[in-house]
Amino acid sequence: MICPACQKDTTRVSDSRLVGAGTSIRRRRVCKNCGHRFSTVESVELLRAQVRKRNGSLQPFDREKLLGGLRAACKRRPIPEQTLRAIIAAVERDLTRIHSLASASGTLPEINSQDIGDLVLSHLKSVDPVAYVLFASVYQGFSSVEEFERALGDAKRVSSAPA
Ligand SMILES: [Zn+2]
């Protein structure tokens, strides 16, 4: 890290601590050349994108909201919170890869909400087949009982498949 006062690469970290519910780390730094003290904050890089909803409206991507939807769909299933968070993290990683979200133009990339739902499902399927169906019924909005039963049948085949 370059010293903002003397522009020399002679700074060292004197203290580090977690801030913001553990999602950021603040480092106190001191310059050995000029003695200048300053701080830096390192945070998890959030996925920044616009989500196109089924009804055509656009909303900023909100991982907490997505996690809330997944949590609600899985509330009767024995899935640890940590696993749900890991699924969301995997979905964000997939989205970043698919959409190369580093947008040079300055406008936020646009993601279809259906794509996000499909990614959640692809990760959920191997974790808990019943939760997979519950989430699918919410996010794909099954239009018929047959459609729902077909998904349930798929999930049962996955869960009864020999390991
Ligand atoms: Zn300095």
C-alpha cells in the first residue's frame, strides 16, 4: 500500500479488526518513511447487478433478499443456515462468471430473475431434493399440478439414486 502522504511503498499494518458484522476488516497502517498514519477498509465485493423480474420491472440484486426467499422455502427442511449461505455464494460466483459483471460502461449488468432461480435450483437439487421442489414451486411458479408433480418425481429420482 502506497503512503498517501509521501507516496512511498513503506507502510505497514499496525492493527486489524473486523467491522460491520464481520463482513469488513479495518487496518490501521503507519508509514515508516514519514510516520503518516491512515486506515484502510477491506470488504467482501458485492455482486452489483440489476435483476429483471418476471413482470418486467428492474430491481438491484439483493443477496439478503435472495437468501430470505431460500430460507423461507426451506424453513421446514433440516438445512443449516451455513449451507443456505454457501448456496447463495455459489450462485453469485456463477452469475459473476456467466455475465462477466465487471461492466466497463458504468451501467449495471442485467440478469434475468429466472436465471437466478435456475442457478439456486441447480445447487439446491443435490443438497435437499424436497427443498428443491419447494423452492421451484415458489420461483418457477408452477402453472399446473402436473408440472409440480413432474418436478417432485425428478427430485425423488435424484434422492433415491444410489450414491
Ligand atoms: Zn509516508
